[in-house]
Amino acid sequence: MSLKINPKYPSVTDLRKKAKDKIPKFAFEYLDGGCNDDVNLHRNTAELREVQLQPNYLRAHGGSSLKTHLFGVEYDAPFGIAPVGLQGLMWPNAAEILAKAAHQHNIPFVLSTVTTTSIERAAELTDGKAWFQLYHPTEDRLRDDIINRAAAAECPVLVILCDVPTFGFRPRDIRNGLAMPPKMNLKNILQVFGRPHWGIETLKHGIPSFANLEKYMPKGLDLSQLGKFMDDTFTGRLNAEKIKPIRDMWKGKLVLKGVASHEDTEQAIQLGLDGIIVSNHGGRQLDAGQSSIKPLTSIADKYGDQIEVMMDSGLRSGPDIARSLASGASFTFLGRSFMYGVSALGKEGGDHTIALLKNELQQVMEQLCCERVQDFPDHLIR
């Protein structure tokens, strides 16, 4: 493990630019886009960056540490890798690259139900430390089997998703044929020819598939039937009655992702959940919604002593992580930033992006004279 970074790419913005040149347009637009007109996608980062922090230069300072505790585990930094679907579409083997890097850097890696690496493989790569994010199945039998697999793989944290009662309306993906069922039209095929490195790596690792779901798919399922299978198999709409049996069944830590209101936070507490992630799914679900930073502070102020309050959506840098922590988050997660890194730099991308964010965040802490992660709120300018 190294905290050295490739000097050609000293920011996530640089990684994004390189990723755009490295992978086919349809894959980049799937990664980069929000929903509808991308209003909330841009609002996430813009409003987060309105948060300002106050340094205390003459304070006695014994050095700054990124280490923090979450659910009884000490991590080397207060950020982790958020669940992202279809990671192998953006860069072949991306999920495994990121799982390995997260384990080496001692930060959480969260595996999505609909990504391209299995629960079992992620657990193998992380010595059983990978978290798992569950899309809620329509059948109890399937729900229970997936949860039992996560438990057998010793996943310490199960994340359940509440902000996908419907799939977001994403014009880019519709134009590119990445709505369900996916299809490769002539335009997409020509884009692949223009990105030979991506094409070669895809051939090497195989066409990406939903690795966690293969055992549940009917044999001989073709692409024209895949959309119906997904619609029939999963429902993103959660409520208390669906969460209760999961809480009863799951013996580890249980987190609700996608929280944007006091009402949902209160329900999570009443249901005995251990944490929430304040999130709007990276601006990919509700263009008319709030940015994630807006509800975070009031939720953390009111409920932070009753439940672990975390945040994702819109974070792109160490200063962004610092702003979120100062606003009340006890931990943060980033999704696109890591996918830009892997798409830009391949197998080096995970290590590079984590090192970059650690270096940036360390500099912010030293500049503020903030010694501990939990002291960030003392530097918030309200």
C-alpha cells in the first residue's frame, strides 16, 4: 500500500477527464449522468461546496489523524467506497480492483446486489470485511437466500436501499440502449472500436453480468428477457413491514441508505437499525429533490446520538469529505470518484484514488488544526 499518487492525475476532476477519454461513451454516460436534466446531480456538489470551515491557527496542535471508528471497527480514513451497479461495464473487473484497494487501505467497500462481482468473491478479496447492499427482492425466499449468503460470507454490515421505489428516468441511458433490456446498437459498437484498451480488457475478463444473481436466473435467459426478470425479481419500495423481518434475520449491523427526511430517520431508529446513509442516490433518482447536504445537518443534530448518521452523493474530494463531516456525518461514502479512478487508471485506479483522497483530507485537517475526525464540527461556520 502506498499514499503516492500519479502526478498526472492529482484530482478527481483529472481522473474524470481521463475516464471520459478511456471508456466508451455509453459507459461513461451511464457513470457520469443523473436523471432527467441533471439538476440534482449538480446541486449535490454545488451546495456541498457552500459549506465553509474555520481554521484555528494558533491552537496547540499535536498532529492530525484520519483514523476513525465505525460500528466498533477502526478504519484508516472516514470514507468508504459506495455501492455502484454494473461496475464491470465502466471498467472490466472494477469491483474486484476496488475491493482489493479498500482492504489494503483499511476502508469499507460496499458491494451492490446488481454489480458484476459476487458476494463470495468480494468477501474473499477483503477477508470477510466487505459490506453488502441489498436491492429488496419481491420474494421472501430470494431475500432470505441472498441475506444468508451475505451472512455466510461474514459481511459485517448489510445496507438496505430505500430510495429506488422506481428507476430514475435517465435520458442518456435510454438513448444509449442501456435501459432494460440492454442492447448494443451500431453506435455503441463503433464507440467500443474507438476504445481498444477497454475492448481488450473486456474480452479478457468477459462480458459483464449480474454475478450475484446468476444462480437465480433461468437457464438460457437472453437479453430480451432480462428486463422482465429484473422487474419481476426486485422491488425497490421499502416500508416498515419489509424491514422488520430483515432486522430479525440479520445479526450484524443494519444500515438504511437513501434517507432524506426526519420521518424516515425516526422510522429507522424505531425499527432498530444501526445506521443511516443520508443520500439521494447520487442525483440519479429525483431531479426535483434536495441535495444530500441539505437534510444532513438537521438529521445529524437531532438524531446523531441515537443512530449512526453517514452521507454520500456529491462528494468529489478531500475537502468535500471534510465539509460533510463538519456538517454532522460520522462517515462518508463516494461512488463515482472511485469509478472515475478505475476507468482512468485500470488496476492502479483504486489505490490512486484512495491515496489521493487521504492526502487531500490530511492536508485539510492539518490546515484547520483539527486533530481528530470527530472534531470537524468544531470548525463548521454556521
